[in-house]
Amino acid sequence: MNNKYKAVIFDLGDVYYRNGFKKVLSILVRKKKIRPSFLNEIFERSYIKKIEVNKISEKQFWEEFKEDTGLIIKTVDLRKAVFEYFKPTPGMKKLVKLCRKNVKVGLLTNNIKEWFKIQEKKENFNKSFDKVLVSANIGLRKPGRKIYYLMAKKLKVKPSECIFFDDALENVKGAKKVGMKAFQFESAALCTKKLNHLGILESKSNTFRKVLDKKVKISAKG
């Protein structure tokens, strides 16, 4: 087991938790024949920074977003559709459990407070992870250096002892600047592969070898 790294940190949206908001937008653009990237562009350009540092309430967001995009849909229906698609990314729950056997595991999220509470109620993140940090609660956003230092501090490790996964390249670069080993997330399977390579998880071959050794010892005693 590699002792160089003592913590693994996952971003919430599109890493541990599938991003329901983007999924619903992709469905809406297909139905309304809007340019596929149009709604996402508005969301990322005008709202993501406000969301990350709690500069906008949930009510304000729905009202302003609908006005900016011209979406004709009841807020209650849009909200319901979004949260129906907020589901854990396949394989991530299992990966977090495997990591926690050997290292500390943190969750870093940039969410409207109300949104995180809904997700927390469903998944109980505070029990699934050693530490959870919500950027909206502290007024710091990624990729600013302070938030990564604070996450490491909460886990009681150095930034250089952390491995970080995020879907956004700018956040990966930000984590690297403070000394973290960081990767852009693609899938739970690729995360597992990288963590195996870095010695955080036992590879299948190592596990098999232990089982084989155990069988040999038992037969020798017999």
C-alpha cells in the first residue's frame, strides 16, 4: 500500500453525483429544438459562480434562469424534473467505500444550499465521507487556492497527500497548483484504475495473490 497519499477528494457534480440539471437541460433542448449547448452556456456563464459562493437563492435562480433562456415551463415542473435526475454516478458509491478502507475520503461541492440539503437528505453524504465541504457555506469557490487548503485541513492531511477528482479542467489545474495530485474525471472505472496505479486500492492481482497464499498455508497445515 502506498503511504504517500492519505486522502482522496471527489467533486460532487458529475463525479460522485450525476448532474441532473445538465441532463434535464439536454432533454429540454431536444424537445424544443434549441441549440444543444445554449442552456448550458447561459447556466455556466451567468450562474455557476453565484451558486458556488451563495450569491443567489434557489427561488432567484429558477426565476432568472427561465427569463434568460426563454423557457416556458412551470418552475415546480422544472425543479421536479431536475431532482429526479440527481442520482449517484454508477460505481462511485462502491469506490468511496473501497477508498475509505485505506485513506480518508472527502467530498467537495459547489451547490446552492437548498440543492445540497435535498441531495444530502437522499444520500447522507456526511456519513458516506470523512469530511464534506460545501463552497456556498464558506463563500469560497474553486479553483481558488484557499478552498483546497481548507479541504485538506479538514481531512487533517497536507495538500500534497491528497488525490483530487473533478469534472472541470480549471478545478483540476487549481488543485495541482496547491500540490494535490489531480485528475479530470471521466468515469468511476477510470478513477479506480488511477487509484489502483497510485497504490490506494488493492489491485485484483494482489487480492488474488493473498487468497492464493492463504489457501497454500491451509493446505500446508493439513
